[in-house]
Amino acid sequence: MQLYQPADDRIRVGVDVVHVDRVSRFAAEHRGRLDVVWTPLELAHGAGRASEAQHLAVRFAAKEALLKALGTGLGPGMSWTDIEVLNDRRGRPVLKLGGRVAAWAAAHGMRAADVSLSHTPTIAFAVVLVLASATPV
Amino acid sequence: MTEEETLNAVCEAVTDALGLDEDEVTPQSTITGELGAESIDLLDILFRIERLTGTRVQAGDLANYIQGGMTDEEFGTENDMVSAVGLAHLKTVMPQLDIDALVDSLPAEEVISHLTVANLATIVTRYAAVPAG
């Protein structure tokens, strides 16, 4: 079996698992600072839901998974809110990048990214796939 | 706030955020290494430190401080190991590291795992001395 990889591109994958109760405790402890981690749209989408902690946890997992796929941690000047996890019209999750993360991704040849989310009441899981040019710009 | 008070505050923040007993956290404990803190824990720790000390250190600032303002290309080699100039800087922010033993063998992405409670307290002290910009 041979791995298929386009000659001009590199495929990168990142995964992350987050314990929902850890995010729940974090949110309860720092209710007034959640906008450091999640964007207004992310917070609004989960607000008032019984499953708010799952909503926030799986989005945090997606942010982590993207950074892993890009091969960086939260680097100098980057913010968690530089990575936004939204839903398209059909409810499918999509990634929107801004700030230093978007700049870093562009500088390292990122052409596209896709994300898949899953969670139970206790575990949140995200997979991110990044397509990047073999030769960074 | 004195350096000792800052260190005590950082110990308290780490202990509470990670749900550990006081005797499990020492100034020499590595936060993400030995104590097992993950990203969400590190955020929790930084928020608690701010509440206890009044000094705000953001996660991205932490990376910038540890990396000494260098670009990734300056800080790491083509093999993603910390470069010579990167190691020289690390000696100033993580003085406990045996730099000579880490030449060409410290993956850049693993640097954060060497950050100790005392290192973080030093960073907080230095940020406290500089007005937020």
C-alpha cells in the first residue's frame, strides 16, 4: 500500500481530546474571561444550552487540533480567538482563522483546512486536516 | 509584591488550577511536564495568577517571552531543534537547563515542558515591572 500525497502539497493532521468537565470547571471559575478563549459567536452559539460545556470543549479541542496540524503551539502573539469554529448553513463545522494564526498559516503554505468534531457528555474530540503547499510561501 | 510573594502566588495558582496538594508543587516542578498541565490548565493558571497578583501574562506572551522575541526560524533549526542562539536565550529564562547537553537535541516544541513554577514566577515578576502595552 502506498500513501497518496499530491506532489505539490503536504497533508497534515491534528487531533485533540478535551475532558468536558475540565472546561466546565474552567468556565465556572473564569466566567468573565471566556472571551480570551472563545469568540463572541462561539460563546453566543453555546450560551444557555444544557450542553454549553460540551460546545466549548469541542471547540477548544478543534483549536488545539489545528495548532497541532500546523505544527506549532500557541506561538508568540497568537490568541485562542485567532481560531474560530463556526457552523455552515448545514450545521457542518468550519474553521475561520484570523490574527497571527492566520498569518502563520499563510506563511507556512496552508491552502485549506477541514475539521470534524465529536463529543459525549464527558469527552470532546476534534480532528483537523490541513492541506499545505510543499514549498511554503 | 516581592519575588517571594509572587512565587507563593504562582504555587497557589498552579496547585488550585490542577487540583493538587500543596506538597506536590515545588518551585522546581515543571508545569506541563511533571505536573501534567494541559493548555486549558495553563490558561487557568495564568488567570488565577492575574487574580492573585494583578499581573496579566497571556498565553501568547508566554511563548514570546520564552522564545525571546525570535522568529521560529531563528529559534529553531531546520530539524526543528532549538538553535544555538535559541539555547543561549533559554539559559536566561530557564537557568536550570543544562544547555551544553541540549545542543541539537532539544525539540523546539518541547521547550514549554521544561517551564518550572519558579520560571513562571520570574516571568510574572518581570511582567509586573513593565506596564501593559
